[in-house]
Amino acid sequence: VMELFPSPYIHIGGDEADKTEWRGHYAVMTPVSHCYFNVYQGDPATEPESYRGLLTLKKVYSFEPVPPELTPEEAKYIIGAQGCLWTEYVTDGKTAEYMILPRLTALSEVVWSAPENRSWEGFCTRLVRMKEHFDAAGWSYSAIRII
């Protein structure tokens, strides 16, 4: 694979890697529980067709990229997180935008902010301004009630 896609990083899914080899390598965290945006954000009756499941904005914001069971030595290998969007049900760019926004905003703040600097209430306040940017850019996003 490295010959086809030369890069300092390569994706090996958790189901494709021998679990005895998980420790000791740099990792970008992408757990289904918090980082897969191809599920509903709210009531399926009002959302674009999607995989079953629900991933709310608040759940994304609650993500802690460095699992608490890791030692400080192990934690240094967590170099970030990634949001994922499988597109089997995504028919166009506007739907893709809708599926990731504003959840990608929440994930970005979680990954780029130290835990002690995160606040759900503060994020909700900042999100009002972010939605103004989404509107100005003409982006499609979920306008689910956040509080």
C-alpha cells in the first residue's frame, strides 16, 4: 500500500490490525461512537437518509481523544482524531455538508483544545457565530437545537 500511496501515515483500521500491535505506534483516533458522521444527528424523520444510529453534537463534543486508561507514555502516541463520513447515502455535496456540520466543528474544538479549556456551554455560544459563517459560505448544516 505504501508504494501506491507514499505518505508518513497509513490507515489500518482496528479490525484490520492485529490487536497485539496496537500499542507503540502513533494513532489518529476515529471511534465509531464519536467520529462517524454518517449517522443521524437528530430525529430520523427530519434528517437525510442515513445509516441507523444517532450521533448528537453533544456526544461528539464529549469525545476525549486520549483514552483515560493510557499511561502518559502511551498517550504521547495519540496524535489526533478524524471525523469520518461514509457516503453510501450521500447523494451530493450539500448532503455531505449537512452530515458533517456542525459536528465537525465540535470535533475540531475537542481535538485542538486541552480538556481543561473545553466547555459545552462555551462551545454552544461560539457555535452561534460559526453558524453565521456557515450561512455566509452557503453551506448546508443541521440546525438542530443545541441547548
